[in-house]
Amino acid sequence: MTLTVIQALASHWRAHSLQLATLLIGLALATGLWSAVQAINAEARASYDRAADQLALGRFDELHNPAGPIPLSRYVELRRAGWQVAAVLEGPLRVQGQALRVLGVDMVAYPALPAVTQMEQSGTPPDPADMLTSPGRLLTTPVLEPLLAGQTGLPPILISDALPPDLILTDIGVAETLLKKPGEISHLIILPDQPGSIPPLSTIAPELERVPAQEQLDTAQLTDSFHLNLSAFGLLSFAVGLFIVHGTVGLAFAQRRGMIRTLRALGVSMRRLVWLIMAELSVLAIVGGVLGLVLGFFLAGALLPDVAASLRGLYGAPVSGQISLQPQWALSGLAMALGGTFLASGHALYRLSRMPILSSAGLQAWRSAASGSRVVALAGVVAIVGGILALLLFGGLVAGFVMVAGLLVGSALVLPYALSRVLILFQRSAKGPIAQWVWSDMRAQLPGLSLALMALLLALAANIGVGTMVSSFRLTFTGWLDQRLTSELYVTAASDQQGQDIAQWLNPQVDAILPIRNVELAHSSGPLFLYGIIDDKTYREKWPLISSSERVWDRFHDGTAVLINEQLARRENLWPGDILAITPADTLTIAGVYSDYGNPTGQAIVSMSQLDQIAPGAEARRFGVRVAPDRATDLAQALRDEFDLPRRAVVQQAAMKAQSMQVFEKTFVVTSALNILTLGVAGFAILTSLLTLWTQRLPQIAPVWALGLTRSELAKLEVLRSVLLAVLTALLALPLGLALAWALLAVINVEAFGWRLPMYLFPVDWVYLLGLTLLAATVAAALPAARLLRLPPADLLKVFANER
Amino acid sequence: MNVRIWLLILLLAVPGIARAQGYAGLGGSAEGFTVPQPDYTFQFPQDHGPHPDYRIEWWYLTANLKSEDGRDYGIQWTLFRSALKPHEVEGWQSPQIWMGHSAVTTPDKHYFAERLSRGGIGQAGVTATPFEAWIDEWHMRGSDPNTVSLSANGADFGYDLKLQANGPFVFHGENGYSVKSGDGQASYYYSQPFYEVQGVLRLPDGDVAVTGQGWLDREWSSQPLAADQSGWDWFSLSFDDGDKMMAFRLRGERSDFTAATWIAADGTTTAIPNGSVAFEPLTTAPVAGRDVPVQWRVTLPTRDLDIEVSALTPDAWMATRLEYWEGPVQISGSHSGRGYLEMTGY
């Protein structure tokens, strides 16, 4: 008996293979987008963890010198006083245009890192003499091997897979040569076993600051908001995919009512039927889910390099550009596919189990369920209000997302009611019987289409919202770059002395030389980068202040005031007039706040004389050069020749801007990719819904046809109806999208990155999107319309003969 | 202390390698390094300082101490030098690796610590005049090695001691040329076994004032073990009658190699050739997951010596990068006294 029932159930899919394909595609899309995002997140997080383990990051307290590098002599003094510390020298190394990080550790004193242990336990351990003495050895990942092997003048290379990407690990003695920083130490780590009595730091090395392990910059924490963003997108795509599943399963159930009635009449219990249908759905969910995983894997593989690039650009987070299949996201993807399938078909299943054995096989009963649009709309309003309340009451990034989710879900729920009100208005003003029929027919179709339209609304709103955010950001960012990167040339000298020489050499030839000096301070709010600048009209005219007090620049150059970046201002709620304690001894009034989209950390600017007072050792190797733009290229070359500077040491403003924009674009590649995919999924949802409705169209169209409308007229009306509903939805999506954009710019961004962006509107983009929607709706309606055109009149006539 | 041949240990600069190779790895070749030759004339004070062109070298001090209430203690202070290449340069790229080991042994517990550094940056090293051997804050220093202050610290112990020699330096083997195998491997080896020691041990239960006798070994070489030698048992014994004896056994696959120096109370020495001293383990104790002989019978018929040597505490295990047993011993039998025992390769 069971086998017979299974055969009967399966026969439906054989007869409706397009429907089966739709269902599987819907499931695969939902699962694929979701698991792609999960895979990307999992890969990135695994990269952070690996890096933290591989480099023993954040496991030890550290000693830093706020004024710059620590001299070797200081290390020896600490050691000879009993302090068990290990020296680390790190810095960037450019190899064939690619920026790599060199981590030089004292291989004698530093705790054995996994890469070192792995190498020692290998079949051919390297000779310590080679590791520690000139030329030394570089440990790096297999990925970097070809790059480094092609570069002459580097020490021999050893390969380890226990290292983060883009990292070269070596002994500190090799690193100081490679980085041209002889005798310098970036920081010291404090080893776990200290002798019983050692003199306090304040008496032996008062200039050093101890940074506890847990306060060190945690990549995972820093990038949390980025991943939350991605997850939210993944969830949105998943939800939209589920609309397709819902539509298809609903249709399949409706079409099988006759068969189910027959089966029940033959004596199959409802219980058995429900179980078998659930088993059938599970099989479909697993097949669709596996397809989705394959899709997600390739999608993630395609997107990950860009994600990795933006994570590196934004946070300096080491992320490998290669995806690997990890059980956690594969399992979560399958679980989501199963859960999603049952969520999407639960309602249909429930209604099926309640179906009276002799109820008519018509579709009307299935459809009328969605009619309580007023109640649904009320629920939508509650969701919107709830989201706003969550933000007002709790604040923070998660509350921000709750608000966005409430806004989106709530608006989607309100949509059917809103559309039906609009249609009533049109119907009232309609003239003539055909127009009236069209409007009322549209209203009648609304319940069946509403889910697809909701999906469309969400996709459109997300598109408008995210598009507005990205474009606003781009506009602001470009403007900010123009303000911020004012100097035509940026020069980095090899040493303070060379810096002086270069400044002297340049002085008679250029308009102004603007030294850029900075130190990293351990501040109560996290690491604080303190910059010093001189008095120059460039700053007075161009610096991007978003909030300032009176005579800001005069007070600043008096040495009585400080400027801070927006991130610090928002995080610590410090605004002009407030006091900032740069160090416990140095407190200054805040005169202004400037925008800063370059990094997520706190930053402050003081006058050069103040900087000398606060951090006397700050290096003076970098400066900006103001010169007529047409002379910049020649001067850059002259500088390189005169002082034998490497190419990267003299950067032209244009190149720097291009590089910054590149990082920016990569940051949003993934966002836009997901955006477009979501819209595609929504278009597909409309198609499936229209196909669903198709079977019930005949009884409604046949009488109209019988009254004299031709099939081609009816087909046109079909398309028109689909397009009209889509346009109405798009119009409603516009304010929702703008609200979303506002939430992203003013709430999510502030919480995630620490900056608030002005919102710009881009009506041309909306028109483009509207066009895209029209196209999607037309394409979706074209298939049923074409069927109608080719429908033999006999079929239409049959409606009147058919018992249903 | 010849056989503190250690040094490859120091190859430990990059930890793990020596462990993988084991003590058998100590029989490496001396390529590029100077090799000890017979008829060497020691030059002092220069020879108290380092010899970077030899592969390995150490300043190895042990002392048997007693507190005022009569409890026995032992301390160890060792600075090893291991050269990756036979020269010295300034800065991080120095091929000279230094390793410090220190320990305090009480009748019921063994405290130890280890330090590593490279040469060239001033974190560790030895100067001959004024004499100073140091790594981090640990030091042995004075105008010359006969009068020194000695200090070391671990996480849970430390000591500050004054040492005053009241006898001459003594030379092992043929005037300080100490042969280590039948194949002729050898080292330069001299000692100062006549230190009077006083000072303070810092232990978790509080400071303990102590006095006693100390013994310094100075040795350098480039090719310390024969290829088939896998470990050694080394004794420095001070008898109550004022005589002393240094004796060792190198355990080889084919045969053992033994040697000893009898040191009279006035400092005159007699070299005792291979095969004369007999070593017989009497009792083993489970230490650090292995069986280590902690009671020995040592006999030397020509001196009517037939003694039992037993560890003050069996648990004197140095769980350092290269592990070994080093601790104070009590002597009974034909002679009585105290001393130090080192055992490697178990």
C-alpha cells in the first residue's frame, strides 16, 4: 500500500517536471546563498583563529613604546634586570607590488610557534645555524612561495602551512636586515614564567607601556560587524528563496488534492499520507539542499577573494582567499534547507491534514486562507513598531539589525493590505466593465501572488537601501579622499636623518612641506593613533571637519586643543568642548571632530609642538609635499633618484586615491553581488507564483473569453496585471528602501564602523531598478500569457462542461 | 665535568631539535671548529673567558650546602655556550648561543630554571677580567674566579651566594687535556673544587642561610662524544678527610670509557686511567617516567676506595630542554662525604 501511495505521489512530479525543477531551484538558491555567506564567514573566522594560534597572538601581555620602536639596549636592560621578555620586530615588505607582513621574532627566546615546531619535527629539520645567522631563512606559506622565489636578494625560503596568509616569519636578526630597521624592536612580549622578584617597570623602563593580553586588538571582534552584515544578507536571500518554495509546494499540494481525495477514498489513512508527504518533502529538501551546497561552495569561492581583500584592507585581518569545505557550514546549510522546506510547506501540510475527505478538489479553498490581510497587516505594523522600539530601548548593532528586520518583515506583511487598498481606489475610478473586471480580478489574484510580491518588495527595498548606502558612501568617501589627501606627494624616508635631508632638499622647490608624524598610544578606549601637524593653510582649508567649535584652528595651533576622528568621538561620546585625556598627564580640550573612513581605530591630531611634548620620540620620516600638480611626477622621480628611495617611498596622490578606492570597491563587491542575486531570486518567485495561479485562471478567464474578449487581449491583460502589481510593489518599495538606507547609514554604520554618513539620493538608480522590475514581471508573466495564446478554444470551452 | 658535553643542547636554540636527535646527536663532527690538542698551555685570566672558535664550553658550578639547623641543600649554577659557527659577531646574528641552568635541591624538592640567549647583544656572555659570567640577571662575578658572588632566580626560588676559593685550580687528564674516548675525542678541562660558600637560598617557605663547599668546572671542546656514546654518569666527590675525586663513565655501545682525577687536600692531582674506577648502580628510582640509578657503588682499588653514593633526593630531575639528572649526593663506606652526581642519557 505504501509503495502504491509513493508511486501515486511521485507521479505528480513526473507529470509536472517544471514544477519539480522550480522547487529544487528555489531550495538550491535559498540554501546556496545562505551557505555561501556562512562559508565565507566560517573561512574568515577560521583564518583569524588560525592566525591567533599560529602567532600566539593575544596570549601574552606586551610592552610597547608609545614613542616608537624599542631600542635593543632597552631589551637587554630588561633582561638583565630579570624581566623575561622576547623581542618582536614586524613591518611591511613589498615584493613585486604585493604588501607582505614580516614578523621577526627572537627564535631563541620566543615561545615555539606551530610553524617552527612543525618544521623542526619534519623529516629534514633545518640547521639552527642557518635559521639564526646570515642570510637566515624565511618561513612562509605555500601560496607565497612562487612570489618570493622569483625575487632575488631574499634569504632561502622554507615552507610551512601553519602560518597565516601574507606572512613571512623569520628570526629577528634576519627581519631587521630585511626591513632595514637594525637594532629596532617593535614590541616585547612578556613570557609566562617570570622570576620571583623583578624591579617594577616604572623604575627600569618608565617609557614602556604594558598592554594586557585581553586588551590587544582582537581581529575577530573587530570584524564581527562585517560578518553580521553578511549574515543578514544571507538570511534575507534565504527568506526570499523560501517564498519560491512556499509557492511551489502550495501549488503542488493544490494540484494533488484530487489525487489525495482519491487515495483517501481508497482507504489510505490521513496519518500515513501526511507522513509520506513529509518524507517526500525531506527527500526534496535534501536534494535541493545538496544542490544548494554545491552552488554555495562555488559562489563562496568566487566571492571570497574580494571579501578577503576588503577584510585585509579594512582591518588588516589575515584571511586566506581559498575556500575549503567545512562541516559546520555544510551541515547548517542542509539543516536550513530542511527547516526552510517545512517552514514553507507547514501551512499547506496543515491544511491538507484538515481537508474533509469529500471536499471539492477546487483550488479556491486553498487560496482563501491568505485572505485575512487586515490581521496580517496589523502584525506587520506591530513588527515595525517593535523593531523601532528595540533600537530605542537597547541600542547597539544587534538592535539596529532587529530594527531593520522589523521594518522589512513588517512592511512585507503590510504589503497585501496596502495593495488591496490601492486596487480598490483604482476599481472605484474605473470606467467600463472590462476595466472594472481587470481591477477586481487583480484584487482576487492578490492573495495568491502576495507572497511573491512580498519577496519582490524585500528584494527591491534591499536593493534601494543598500545601493543608496554604497553610493552615498562612495560619494562621501571620494569627497573625503579629496579633502584628506591634499598633498601632491607623500614621502617616506628611511630614517629621521634622511627625512631631514629630504625636507631640506625639497624646501626651495615646493610650496609647502607637511610633516606627518604619529605614534600609537595605549588609550583607555583602545589603541589611539596620535598625529602631529604643522600650521598650514592646506589643513585650515581642506581638513574634513564634521563638527567644530569657534576659532578651531587658532586654538589648535596654540597647543590648547585637539582634533579627534569621528570613530573616537562616537565611541566615547566626546564632542567639541569636551576634554580628552591623551595620556594621564596630557589633557586637551576637543576643538573639532573630523571624518575618517580609513580605519576603525581612534585617532587624534595635535599641533606638532604638542606631539613633541607628549611623545618626544615620534619618528619624523613621513611628510606630504605641496607642489603644482603638473610637477608632481617629475619631482617624485627626482626624489627617488636623489635619495635612492624605493618606488613605494614616494607616492603620488592620484595613485594613493586609486588604491583607496580599490579597497573601497572590493568592500562592497560582495554586497552588490548578493543584492543582484536576491533580486534574481525575487523575480523567480514571481514566476513560480504566476505559474501557481495559472491552473486556476482558466475557470476565471473562460467566462470573460466567452463574453467576447479574444485570447490575445486576455494574454495582454495577463501581462499588464503582472506588471502593474510589480510596479505598485516597486513604488511601495521605494520609501521602504530609503528607510532602510537611512537605517544602514545612520544606525548600522555608526555601530559597525563608527562613522555616520550623509545620505544622498540617486533617482536614476531607482528608474533603472524600476525598469529591471518591469522586465522581471513581464518575463514572469510572459510564460503564462504565451500559454493562454496557444490555448485551444476547446480547453476554454471545457471549463463550462467540466464538473469543477 | 667533562662530560657535560651537552652542548649540542644548545642547538636547542631552536627548541626541539636536540630532543629529536637525543644524546646520540652529541657526537657531531667538529668541522670548522678548533679541536683540543695535547700539551696546551693555559693562559690566565684569558682562559677563564669564552673560546668562540670551540663548539661548546661551560662554566659549571655545584655546591653542597647546609643550613643552620643541619638540613642539606645543593645548588647548581651553569652557563653553557654553544657555537653554531666558530666566530662571534655583534647583534642578533651572533652564532653564539648561551644557556643557563640553575637549581636548588632540598631533601624533599628540586627547584630548577633555564635561560636562553644569544651572544652579540649583551644579554649573556663571559668576560675574563674582571671575571663575569652572566645570562639575564643571573651572574657569577668577581675580580677573578677565586672570589665571586653568585646569583640566580627561578619562578619559585633563587639564591645569592659568596664563594671564596681556598685552594688552587686543578687540571684533569694530561695537564688539562681530558680524553673522552678510545678514539681520542678530548676537551680542555680544569676545576676549582675548593670554594667555601655562604649565603642565602630563597625558597617558597622563606629565606634559608647556608654555608658549604662549592666546585667549579671549566671545560671546552668541539667534538665531545664518540659516535657510539649515548650518555654518561659523572661524579664530583668531596671526602671528609679533605681529599676529592672527579670520576666519570661514558656509556658506549661497544664499551664504557672511564676516567678520574684524585685531588689531594693540598690540590695535587693524580690522573686515573680508563678502566680503573668501577661504577655499579645499586638502586634505581622512577624519575620523570624512567628508571634512574640513585644509589651507586663506586670502587677504586688503588686508593682502597669502596663507597656507596646516594642521592639526597631522587627527584633531582632537570626537566629542561634537554633533560638530565643533577643533584647532591651523600657518600658512605670506606670514605664519607658529600658531592654531586650528573647522569644523562636515561
